[in-house]
Amino acid sequence: MNELKKPSLGLIIQRLTPPARLTDFKLIAFDMDSTLINIECIDEIADAVGKKAEVAAITEATMRGEIKDFKESLRRRVALLRGVPVTALQQVYDERLKLNPGASELVTACKAAGLKVLLVSGGFTFFANRVKDRLGIDFARSNLLDEADGKLTGMVAQQSWGDICDGAEKRRTLLEVASLLGIAPAETIAVGDGANDLPMMAEAGLSVAYHAKPKVREQAMIAINEGGLDRLLEILK
């Protein structure tokens, strides 16, 4: 395949044969934390109990791919949240969570082109459901924090599909939604930034790394290293 690199513009096209059109695809899947939104929610929740540095270090190592077992990594981090008031989640959403530049524009353009939109996150339903509603996203899957007596228990709750949305579950969800829509994996786009996004990116017809870890940038077909998510529209007309 052709390889065209534009590092000076912060937009790198690799392993993609242009021209490609947005209408060539039927589904786009987004990671949430540090992709659609500007924060890692778990790190900001941890700040409520003075454990942000400890949790953030585990998050960073996991996203770089240095900690291979995402489920174990998430359980370790969530355990540190035990006792955090549930009200802290709303405070994080209100005061710290912002959509990343170009997120709304890209989702709007995708919907206008007839694509369905999926949010699939190793983060939490409290935030994912609000981001889903805010952007008019069609499907969402994420992890549910267990709570009791108005406080987090330090555990992840079981859901109908399982307990933890890791890389394997992201891949399975992408394929499940594609099957539900009656489309081939080649008609999907996957956008992410961390190592746990690689399994779904490997299945998609187009993989996009957004301000991503080096390992993810290297394996993606397109890497957006500067600017907003809507830079994808410079390639997909």
C-alpha cells in the first residue's frame, strides 16, 4: 500500500491507499478517555482521595502497553477508589471533563455521512453515558463502578456482557455491533490512543491513533499527532 507521511503537519498517513471517503464506512468506534475526552476519568476520581499520582502511574503504564493485563490493572486502580463519594463523579464530570477538540465535529460529520457511532471504553458508565447523550452516539459499552451507601466499593460491577471492558472486549464489541448492523469489519473505523485499543483497531477497516502512545501510533493506519479529531476529515472527504 502507499505510504504518505506528513510529520510536519502532525498528521501521518500510513498503510492507507487514498483516496478514501467517509461514505466508504458504516460504523466508527471511539475510545473515550484521552480520545473523545480530555482526561483519564479514573485518575481524576482518584484525586478525590489523594491517590491520583499512584493511579495515574498505573494508567500510563497500561496505556503504553507495559502492563499487559488490562483487567488486573483496572481492578488494582479501582480498588484504590474505595470510599470515594459517588458525588465526586459528578464533580469530575462538571469541572474537569471536556470534549477533545474536533470530537463533536467529527461525530456530526460521521452521522451526516450515514455512519453509526460506537463508544467503547475501559472507563466508566457514569461518564460514557453522559458523553453518549452529549454527542448523540448510537451505542456505548463501558465499565460500571460498584457503589454502596453513596460510596464506591472499590470493585467493578458485573454487567450482562461481563465485568471489564478490556482490549478483547473492545474488539468483540466492534465486531458484535458490525454484525448487528449487517456490515463487514472492513466497513468500520476504530479510533483510540492506548494499547487496549489495538485489538479493535486491528479488526477495523481503518485504524486511527489520536495523540496516542508510540506503540499505537506505529500500528495505526492514520496517526493524528497535532490538532483535533476532526483532522480525520482532511483525509476522508
